[in-house]
Amino acid sequence: MPHIRLSKSLLALAFAVALAGHTLPAAADVQGIFKMGYDFGGDEMVTVPFTDGSTKTIKANEGFNLGGGIAFLNRDRTWELDLTLAYKFKLINASNADVTWSTVPFEALAFYRFDYLRLGGGVAYHINPRLEGSGVASNLDIKFKDALGGIVQVDWLITENVALGLRYTFLEYEAKAPFTGTAKSDGAGVTFSWNFF
């Protein structure tokens, strides 16, 4: 069953790439991408209590992400296709325990570029989502199935190759056995990217 799930996800990614590629018949430029950002929202995954009575929570879409990839631009630089891979995580640190929520997002996003703006979206495939603890929380280890979702994004082009933007992710995680249940990872985020030659 996991093999079938992966095959369907890869087909969806291939379709998105092919669709964007159709709009880039005269691709003239290939660039590297550096990207980072922070996402918010989603269902609550875990709440960690502290001895002073305070608590901290981790939500399903929450976390800092850092990664890179490749950008394809057409000759007129009006269309852009970005393929990126990143590491996304949220950490709660305490003196006697750590709790980490992490995943590896692969994204295929197509953008239409204006002079100072680009609008777009595409698909996200999250690999190996996991909620785990250490120290006194070492019994916490919940793995989730790889998940396929969607993204819409709008970016302000600070320069031709530097962008600062807002995005919204639509995605749902499903726990692997022996655990059950799902967690919606719908939520907003801020993102920074730099295309370099």
C-alpha cells in the first residue's frame, strides 16, 4: 500500500512539472535556488508542560524550513518553474527533554512573473514526517506517512532574483501504525528565496 501511495504522489508531481513545462517552451535560463521561511498554523500536534506552569505547543504546519533547488525561466522571464527540497522543523527545548517535529518537503511551484511581483502555486510532497522526543520525552516517537498537498504563493520581487513572499499550504498527515489519526497542516507562511546563477 505505501508503494501505491508513493506512485500516485509521483504521478501528481510529474503532471505539475509537465504542465509548467508546457508554459516554458523556450526555456532560456536555469538557476540555483536558496530558500528559507517559517510556517504557522495547522492542528495541534503536542503540548509540552514546564515546571513553572507554562506550556509550549507544536502545530502541524509550524516550523522553520531551509533548502534549495533549481529554477527554470522562459526566455522572456515571465514564467518560472521552481523545484526545491528542504528540511522543515520545530523544536521545543527543555532542561530535561527535547521535542522535535520534522519533515522533508519537496515542492514543484510554477509562477507568473510581473515586474515586481510573482503569483503561483503547485504541489508539495512531505517526506518522512516525524514527531519525536528525547530525555524524559524519549517515549514519544510518532511517524507519519508521506503526504501530498498544495501551495498557493505570492512574492514581492525585491530584485529580479530575490523574493519575499506569503504562502498558504493545504496538506494532511496520516499517522503510521501502531498509531492512528490525521492532522491537518493547512496554514500560512512567510518565505524568502534567492535565485543565483
